[in-house]
Amino acid sequence: MSAETALLSGLRVVECSMLGPGAVSTPLADLGADVIKVEPPGGDYIRSMSWPIVRGDSLLHLHISRGKRSIVLDLRSPAGRETFLALVARADVVVEAMRPGSLDRRGLGYPTLRAANPKVVLCTVSGYGMTGPYRDLPSHGIAYDAWAGTVAPEPGPDGLPSIPDHTSVGITAGPLFGTVALLAAVLRARETGTGCHLEVAQSDAAAAFDWLRSETHRAYTRPPEEVTGNPSDGYERRPPGTGGMADGVRYQFYRSSDGHVLFMASEQKFWQNFCSAVGRADLFDTYPGERLADHARGNLALRHELASIFATRTTAEWVGLGLAHDVPIGPVNTPATLADDPQFVDRMPWQPAGRLVADQLPFPARVAGAAPPAASSPAPSAGQHREEILRDVLGFDTERITRLAEDGAFG
């Protein structure tokens, strides 16, 4: 898909970000938007944060800043602010991916942006949001998952609490929620001529992403006659979310001969298909279960029987059986083995290091039948695109650029 036919061709985003929240505009760049990263003198120190470091820059920067252009502006100087507002006047969106009020403290709050461009959408992405007692509390990514209850300490050296390996939710979900709202606001602004100021907290997003557990806990505060468990469990209230799966049997992990599989025969028809496929109709006759949502929970005799069956074939053979006989059986990967999975190979082609410095995953949504959107250029160095942005976007000539430099616009 060419730049002219990309889904977000014609959308311009001016981004002021530090560290991970800049991910709010990464999907926009992947989808063809012109994302201009405005950096302070010295640049965004995202380039030195986290690990690994690839050819001098962090993978965090290489991933989050891919496909973007960079200009350094000193927003403390009148010339820097003037240039920034000139960019805003030609943009659809301004991203403030820092602590709330960072732009306002530089004289560039939403009223000032709106005066420069009534249609502009300001999207503020922060840790704890623009309100509440934690508004000004400094934080990093795991804080939002800990706050939302999606990650908990585990025993570490000498029994001290330790951070476990886990999927980071808030720093990923926050920008994605922000992207959805941002595009909705742009659509409205193009229809009405009026922008707005959006805000999303990564902590809120972590909680919203884990809605099933928190909403189940909330539902269980109501009387038992109003909120029950599933009929297949005798209406017993299971623990919320996947915590209620620990004693499952027909929905459970099993060892294969070379790894693990996830067996998911919640529906009676799938359970019957499995028993027939492995030549064990007797298992279905003995334990037919309910039509829906029956995991044969706590049936250790059946669990041991299934463990013996699953140990006889490889993971790939079990996936093949699932495809041939309409049985939900999935492979179990790790981040290290995922790249070799044939489904991954088919759906998620690596964006190569030859183009982006490090091999990276593509944006996962696509036009049906097309390849997934791919960033066209690597993450920039600080100020790398100053000349082309000033000339191509703002139409500044050499004399004006020289004067801005003399006035301290670039630090």
C-alpha cells in the first residue's frame, strides 16, 4: 500500500512525548499518517531507556518512534513556540504524551492550540490522568498494572517481593484506547469544524482492559439470588476471570509429547467431536456434561485420563486433529517460540531490521487480503527531519530557518 493510498494518508499529527506514551501515535504512523515528533533540546531520552539497545538506540524507541519524523524545538523560547503553533495550524492532532499540563506550562495549552487551529484535537496521554490524587505522581509502566491489579509481587531472592514476568497492559492499552478516541474526535472535527481535548490515563486503561475480573468482583457483591454462577457448575460462583479455570478439565492445559496444548471443549458438541476423533466414545458416554460452558471442573479422574491421551501426540498433530475434526485445541507458545509458529509466520511478517534497525512486529489490523501495514522508515534521531519539516510543511525558506536558529527556536 503506497503512502497515497494508506488508510490515514492526509492525517497530520504533532507529537510531544517522552518515553512510552508516544505509542499512541505509532499505529497512526503505521497506517500512513504524517507524525511529527517534536523533541526538546537534547532529545527524548527514550533512546537510552530499557533494553535491548540496538545499534545505539533502545528497542523501545525503535518500535514506538518508527515511521515518525523528528524536529527539535525549544518550547521555552518565543521562536520555538511560534514554530510549534505554525505546525499545529497545519495539523489534525496534537499529542501530549507526558505528564498532564506539560504543554500548558509552556504557554501551549489547549486554548492556545485551539486559537491557532479550531479543528485541532489535543490528546493527552499520561500515567494517572488529569484528575485525582495521583495526577502528579511520577510513575513508570508497571505502576499502572500494579494499580489495576493485573500483576502482583512474587517471592524473589531471600523471600523479598519481586516483579514477575508479565504482559504490560497499561502502557499498551492506554495508547490504543487513546488512538480510538483520537480518530473519533478527528472525524467529528472534520464534520463540525470543532476539535476537542481528550485525555486517557494508562492506569484507567489497565483497569478497563481487565474489565471481566473487576466487574465480576463487583457483580458478586450483589445478593446470591441475583448473581449466580453458571448453570453447568450448579450455579456456584467461580473465582473471577481465568482464576476460575484452575480446576477445569475440558478447558485446560495438557502436555503433548513435545510441549503443551490448550484444550477448550467448553461446548458439548466439541467434547463429543474430540472423544470420537480419538476413538474414546466411552469418555463421552461416561461424562457427557452440559450443552454449554461445562469444563468438567474438579473431575480429576477425567483430567488424568486426558493427560494420558494428550501425551501420545505432538502439539502439531493435536492442532491437525483439531482442524480435521472441529475440536478447539491450540498450541502453547512462548515469546521465544512464537516466531516459528506457522500461524504467526502467515499473519505477522517481521518488519525487517534492514528497514527499521531491529526486527519488529507489524500493526495487526489490515485491509482484508492485503499485507499488514508497515512503517516506512526507522525511528528518527533527534531533529533528523528539521529542514524538510520546516520547508515542506511550513514553507519556510533558508533565511527564515536561519533566523529561527539565531532566535533559539531549536535550542
